[in-house]
Amino acid sequence: MSSALQQYPEVPYEDVSLMVPCFLTDLDLAGAAVEGNILFGHTTWVSGHKNIAPDTVETSAYDVMDELVSYYMDTTKFPALEAVVIAGHSAGGQMTQRYAAMRKTSDQDPKVLSIYVSRIASLHRLQVHYWVANPGSLLWLAEDRPAPNADCQGVDSYKYGLTDKLPAYALKDAKALGREGLVERYFSRNIHYAWGLADDGPGDTRCQAVTQGSTHLERGQNFVAMIDQLGGLPSTSTVDYVDGVSHQVERMFMSSEGCDKVCISLTKE
């Protein structure tokens, strides 16, 4: 926020709401979590699978995100809302990209919004933007991989692909839309990707992730190439490569590219 204020001093930051959800896992019982907190598996909050505790609650991190988005979309609370930006780096970037793909069809989707054009002042209102920075792996949209491995099983199963094993959260939409429909919906959303040009870390070391590339940056470049093969980067998406930055959350957010996309609704004329 401080960096954005320096780059865009004209923006009224007292009108900005910043929400930072914390998804606790079973490992946090040794530290931040207490008995009774909602807990997820070590990485299952990233993929939108159900919580593992307590037994009295059944939810997923994606359900939580839906609630947060709905909270901000309530025009009785925020009548002047222009946009919600969901931004994540590393594991947060993994979650943001997969949530962008799995998020249930709603009135905030562009195709659905178009039928309400006579009821709202402008289509940029009520939009959701996603900023995906340096994810360790991605939800691949095509079935083939840039670095195939015949010995690796489940390469195109979720959370790495769309063939099967989708979380309960997404099953209804997946059944209704099919793979092609899920990809089409994904491409209709406002998704902004960012990779540090010095991010040569391995990220997710599972074989399913390695078929996407050997490093964070290589997976990102391969993902963009895959999008090009599927018809090109949609007009709703952008790709940034941040020079001189590795797997550094602060520098990614504070870069001019990061500030521009995370503050996209504030800088739009």
C-alpha cells in the first residue's frame, strides 16, 4: 500500500479496503492455530478442497473467498465499489489462479454482466480481477505438457489439470460446462500474470508440476505459450515479467508492474 501510494499519489487510499485472509493448516496447531479453528491440509487450501477440521464445519478456501467477494459486492455496504482484486504470490498465486478457474459462475462474470447492462452505470463496476504472481505450479488448460513424463501419473488430474479429481466445490459447474466451457469461462475473466525474471527456483517438485517446466519462470513462460496455442492471450488478461526479481513477494507487489495490476481499479480513467 505504501509503495502504491508513492507511485499513484492521486489515489484516495482512505477509500481502499485491504483484506488479508489467513488459511490455517494442521501444521499451524504447533503455532498460530488453536483448537476449534478451521484447518486445511498443508496445501489443500490452495486447491479448494474441503477442510480437515473441525468435524462440525464443512467448507473450502474457495467457499471462504466467495463469502469475502460477496461481502464486498454488497452494494448496501459498498455502494461506490469499482472492483475487487484478488492478489496472491507463490502459494497464494497458485490459489488465485485455480480459484479464477474454479470460481462459480456469478453475476460478476462478464457474459452474465452483459444482460444487466441497462441496470448498472458501467460494466467496469462489480468486476473481479485476479493477480497471479510466481506460482509454484499452475492449473494447466490443455491436456499436453511442455516437458512430458510417461512415468508420471495424474499429470492432467486436478490440481494440475482438468481431466478429473476436481474438488467438490467445482463439480456442479464442471459437469454443466465441461472442459471446454471451463476454459472459455476462465478466458473471460480478468486475470493478470506476473513472474520475476530471476525466479529460477523449483517451486512444486512433484512430477506433475515438473512436466510444466523446471522453474517458476519456465512454467510461467510455458503457460503463456500454451495460451498462445489455444488462441492467444484474451483481452481480459495481461502478462508481466519483472526484471531483476526472484521469488520475492515484497518486490513483486512493490514493482511498478505489481502496483499497476493490484491497483488496476484505482488507476483506471
